[in-house]
Amino acid sequence: MNNDNIADKILELKKKKNAVILAHFYQVPEIQDIADFVGDSLGLAQNAAKTNAEIIVFAGVHFMAETAKILNPGKKVLLPDLEAGCSLADSCPAPDFKRFKDKYPDHKVITYINCSAEVKALSDVICTSSNALKIVESFPKEQKLIFAPDKNLGNYVNNMTGRNMVLWDGSCHVHNQLNVSKVIELKLQNPDAKVIAHPECQGPILAMADYIGSTTALIEFIRKDPGMKYIVATETGILHQMHKDCPEKEFIIVPANETCACNDCPYMKLNTMEKLLSCMEKETPEIKLTDEIIDMAKIPILKMLDISKQAKLI
Ligand code: 13P
Ligand code: SF4
């Protein structure tokens, strides 16, 4: 079956089953194009929180689909491939994190949404890359904080806010391996290009960036910015939306290392149109969580959504 036929079948099933398809910007272009909503982690969580659909089909990774399930315990949440995990979430196993947290009893815990439901259940508030600064600033300056699991985002927020949060030593293997010497080389070859970076990148790349933001923020930046050329330090999937929004502009993706020109998240790219169709036909694989974890993890997620509503986000 070709992609057009698969797309027709997906759209038919979507209507018949009252399903909604939520997709992240790192998904393959054809999945982004068929989704009801494409966004960053915050936008996806906000959409999951307000959907009336009976089935949520999550074209993203496991922690994102879990967040949708926590917000919609009565609904069926499908993930086209259950193996679509996240190296950052995997870098923070809940039992280890519990031991770490117990060492700092007077600290509040802020966790980046890229973590398991069990880690969320151990947290005071969740954040994403688009609201991390606001969430941290929602605590009084004197409040001691733990930030997990992304040390790069944690360091960035510490630098921006003057805080001294205790950081969990985790990272995303895709962003963490982006090569700073490649960014310098690309900048020397393209002095007119602006460097834009996701805050999961390492500090030396962030220090070179003209703009730092979540996937949505990076896309909004290139839409509004008068520049014509950008060196993009994040996962390749974002280029689809950038090319669609600004076909006249040039985007140069930062390669992962000296030898490899690609910079795909292998987990995000496990989802395919075929798997999307199959999961909608069979209504599996489905995200399952215990009621206890749902009840505990929901509190810090709702807190994040509430703070995000009140505050103007960066
Ligand atoms: P955002 O889309 O929230 O910026 O997150 C990027 C990411 O790493 C998702 O896995
Ligand atoms: Fe996880 Fe990194 Fe992939 Fe995002 S890009 S899903 S943080 S491994």
C-alpha cells in the first residue's frame, strides 16, 4: 500500500472511531501531515488535556503517550510502537531517582516531562523546554530545588535564573552528541546564518546560539525573524515544519558527529505510517498505567499546566 492509501485509511478510521492523532515535530513528515495537532511537548500535553476524542493516537514517544494517559485515564491511548522510548527518560530509573531525591529532603523536585510516569509520581512539578524557566521561577529564590533528568537543560536554567538547582546527571543522546566544532565550522562557512538550538544541547552549543527554545519556539522564531539562513541544533524532524512555513529560507542541520550526517532520534523514527494505521485498526499497542501511578503523576502535570496558563511563557 502506498502512503496515500494508508493516509486515506487512517483518516477513515479516525472519523469512525472518534480518534485524535497528536504528533511531535520529530515525527516523519507524512505523520506530521496527517495529524490533528503537531507540537512540542507542552502543546501536546495541553491538547491531550482538552480533547473530546475517545481514542488518542500518540505519534511520539512513550513518555508523551503516558502523559496523555495520565490526563485521560478513561480513554484509550495508543502508541504505534511501544519501543519508541527516550534515552533521556531511560537515564533516570525511578528507584535510583527515589534514592537521589531522599538525599535532599528539603528540596522540591522539578522534572522535565521527558521521564517515566513513575518519576513524575515522585515530582512536585513537571516542566517542558518551553516553560522550564517559568516553572523554576514560580518557586521562591530561597527554595532549594532538584532538577531532573536533563543536566543540559538544568544547567541552562541555572545559568538563566541564577539558581543552584541540584541536577540529575542525564541527557538526550541525540542532542548531547551534537558536535560543537561542527557548529563553529558551519558558522565560519555561513557567517550570515543564525544558530538556533534546543536547550537539551550541551552548554558550548547553547553559548553559541542566537536563540534557544523548544521545538515550537524554534519554529516560531524562524517564522518571525527577518534572517534567511539558520544553523539548526536539534533533531532533523523539525525541518519539515520549517520548510513548510518558510520555503524561501535555508536551514542547515548540525550533524551528530564528525562522520555521521544524520541526526535522527531513533525512537521517534520508530513510528511509521504503516504502524500508525495498524495501531488504529487493532487498537493496540495501548498505554497502561496503574491507578496509583496515574493519581500521583497527575498532580505535578496539572500543576505545570496551571502555571503555564497563568504565566506568559518564553
Ligand atoms: P520539545 O518538543 O518540548 O521542545 O521537546 C523536544 C524533545 O526532546 C522531545 O523528545
Ligand atoms: Fe528522547 Fe532525545 Fe529522542 Fe527527544 S530526541 S525522544 S529527548 S532521545
